[in-house]
Amino acid sequence: MRGRFLLIKAVLGPLLRLLFRPRIEGAGRIPAEGPVILAGNHLTFIDSMILPLVTDRQVFFIGKDEYVTGTSLKGRLMAWFFTGVGMVPVARDGGRGGVAALMTGRRVLEEGQVFGIYPEGTRSPDGRLYRGRTGIARLALMTGAPVVPFAMIGTDQVQPGGKGLPRLGGGRRITVRFGEPLDFSRYEGMDRDRYVLRAVTDEVMSEVMCLSGQEYVDMYATKAKAAA
């Protein structure tokens, strides 16, 4: 898989820079080795295509299994790309799916790799930043991995609604901004304390908000979508 990742990055990295002229800020804040959690906002589908192409280390992340099960040419190409850049498919099966995602993240981190996660749990329905789910905190406290917050800026202008082909031109430009690593070792052994988990999650989301400049909504994005 590492060879395929390097091939994809070598081919698509220059194309990404040519089409979207992305500004990458603070990438040097990602530790060069050891387990790392990248936690950021999620605006549109292409976030998961861009993040792996702008980091030096391969980023593993959870994705819907439907992304890799298509049998058409498009489906096979999507499966080749996403599994190549580090996506680990997990079935969205209620609580069991959440546990599987958590255990997958833990395994990746215990292997000393980089794990990417969107704490909101889904794409923002309106461009605002929503309340984070505490899986990010559980991972950080179970593994001791530092959390590097990041912000995707402008991807929702390139691909509004998360569907269809990305828009080119029109002055649209993408920025990916990384913050300083967050150390939560002071909470070691407290990964079952719900108050600690909420405090850690809220600290991460506060950093993401500062990086992205988004308005914060103290509500889960899934609830906002259901109410729409």
C-alpha cells in the first residue's frame, strides 16, 4: 500500500497544486514519526482526497465501505484511490460501526502511524463547525498520541454540497492549516470519564475553530441535518 500511496501522491499532488493552488500552512507541526491524530473540520467530500496529498506522512482514516464496493469503472477507481491513500473501510452499522472505527484508529496509532479523523462525525450541513464527538478523546487517551488540529478552508466553495465535480477557476482557492500538537497526557488513565472526554473533545474543537474561522454550533451535525 505504501508504494501505491507514493505513486498516487506523485501523480495527483502536482495536479492538485495546478488546479487548486492550495496553501498549506503549518505542515511542519505534524511530528515526523510516532503515532499522531489529525483532527479537523469536514466541509465536503474532497476533504478526504486533499488531506492525504498535502502531508508528508501517509494518513490513515475511516471511510464508508460503499466507497470501495462499487463494481463500475468509477467504483473501482474510487476503491483503488481511497485504499491507496490510506482509507480503511468500515460499515456504518450504528453503535457497532462506531466501535469498529474506534478500534481501527487505535490499531493504526499503536502501529506508530498517522490517523485522520473528523470529530463532527459527518460533513457540516451549512459550513459552520459543529460539536465534536468524544471518539477523538478516547483515541488520544487510550494511545497517548498527540492531536494535531487542522482546518480545511474553501473546499466547500470548490465542491458545494459535497457532490459533483469540483469547480475550477473563479478565484477559488483551498487552504489547509495545521495547528500546534495538543498533549493530553495529563488525563492518562481517564478514558472512561465522560467529563474528561468532553473537555478534551471541546479543546480540540476550539483549536479547529480558531484555525478555520468558522462559527461554532453547540449541536451535533447529525441532529442539525435531521432537523433540516
